[in-house]
Amino acid sequence: MATILFSFAGSCIQKLQEIITEEAIQILHVKQELSDLQQTMMQIQCFLKDADRRRIEDLAVSNWLGELKDAMYDADNIIDLAWFKGSKLLGEQPSSPSRKLTACNGFPLVSCFSTILTRRGIAVQIKSLNKRIERIAEFGTKFKFETEPVASVSDMRKTSHLVEPNIVGKDIIHATGTLVGMVLDHREKKAYKIGIVGTGVGKTTLAQKLYNDHRVKGSFKKQAWICVSQQYSPVGLLKEILRNVGVNQEQGESVGELQAKLAEAIEGNSFFLVLDDLWESDVWTNLLRIPLDAAAQVTTVATTRHDIVAKEVGVEHMHRVELMSEEVGWELLWRSMNISDEK
């Protein structure tokens, strides 16, 4: 477990590094809190590998790892929550200079109090979690773990955040081959949509294999991978797609302005889009359908837990992924981060 937690911690550290300077975090004024969380996670990472070697013989170490695992899940959640709340505030921020004169950091006075409460709420949660992880780390020092050097954040950033999982299972290979074939067969269509449906982590793994396939990459001028999630910001989502296709955005741009930029960026080009963890069809029908119509050809892959969402989006092929156990899911994450098994 500790070796997997080592990788999971690294993933959180990299995610923090990527978002810590974004507007969505700046507007919350929690950069220092997230920096502190990042440093704490880097410190605790140093002795996780030794903890893995000792957990089988030492029940106390095993219990400590279980507590740390829960904290890591919470850390990943709070990082996503901070980005979501910040993106939502950005979407609410007025763009008119005249309104900013009577505003609290760009917000009208009527919403200023709510904005302050949001910022404070996020900051309190991050500080509380940081103290919790610090206590876990302090308790871990009692085990006198041997420390190992950890790659710097700058080294982590040299690798792509979206990695191709090193999975060789026959089901994954077969499913990937089938879906790649469908994408290539329909790449000349004006619009083609595939749904990957399931309740486990396998749907994202399969979508990653499809997204990273060299034949798919070579068939489209532009590509974008977007994790939508249950709570999303329309402005934040559009900005993320624009970042994927290499388009800059200005602070305070509206949904309509960002949709127009997206349409202009992909006009006349072939476009491959993955919408990962889609919970509502509105993302497609109300937000992306019209701007994506500007592309010469667009293939969309949507991963979702619910059949009804895939049907409402209008997928022409639905691939079902069976539920994975938590143990298998962790192993997939392990392999996706190129961690060799230590016996």
C-alpha cells in the first residue's frame, strides 16, 4: 500500500504545482495554504517506501498507513474542491471596469460577503487537513523510517499529467483495439460520439489508452482531455479545453466569449475530445455542442457512470466497463505510474 501511496502523493503534489498559480486559486487567496500542504506531502513521501517494507511485520505501521491513506483521499478531494470553487468565483466575477470600482476584489458588494465566506471556508479546510497530515507525519517519525530521495516538483512537471497506463490485461487490450478501430472508421464523420459506461475506475483507464494511442493522435489536428466531475464550472471547463488546444484566455471572459474562442480555435480542423467523469448531459447539450460544430470533424468520447447521460449526449456506441474491485483499481493506478513491484 505504501508504494501506491507514494505514487498517489506524487500525483497530488504535481496537481498542486500545476494549479497553485492559476487564477482559480489566486482568487481564493489560499496559495500559501496549498504550498504548505504540498511541502508536508513531499516530506511524508520520503519515508513511504520504507514503510511499505515494514508494514507486513508491524501492525502499528499498517494502521498508520491506513490513517495516511484516508488523509490522502481527503487531500485529493480538497485540491479539486479549491479549483472548482475558485473557477466558480471567476465565472461570477464581473468584467466591467466600472463595476469593479464598487466591488470587493472585482465582486459586487451584494455578493462580497458570500465570496469572503467561500474563501475562508476553503482556507480553513486546507489548514485543518494540513495539520492532520502533519500530525500523521510526526507520529510516523517514531517508527524511524529510512528516508529516500524524492524527485523535485520541477522534475515531476517534465512528465505529462495524463500518463498512458502500463496495463497489459487482455480485456483492456481488446477493448482499446475495438474502440480505436471505431474512432478511425468514423474519423471523417462530421460528429461521432462514443460512451464508456461503468461504475469503476476502468472507464477512465480505457479512455486514457484510447486517447494516447498513436493512431488516434495521428488522425486528429487537435485533442483535448477534460475531467468534468459532478461539480463543474462552465467557465473553468471551457478554459481547460482552450488550454488543451493552445489558446490563451483573459480574466473575466464570459461563457459566450469562451465558446466563441473555442469555435474559432477548432474551425475547419479535426478534433478529438474526451469528457471524463461526465455526470450531466448539459455539459454537451448546452455548453459544448454549438462551439464544437465549427470543427470539420469531431469525435467525442464520454466516460460516465450513468447510461442515461450517455444516451442524452447521443452516443452512437456504448461500451460497458465492469466494476473493478478497489484492490484492482489501486493496482491499475500503481502500474499507470510505472511502479515496479517490490517483493
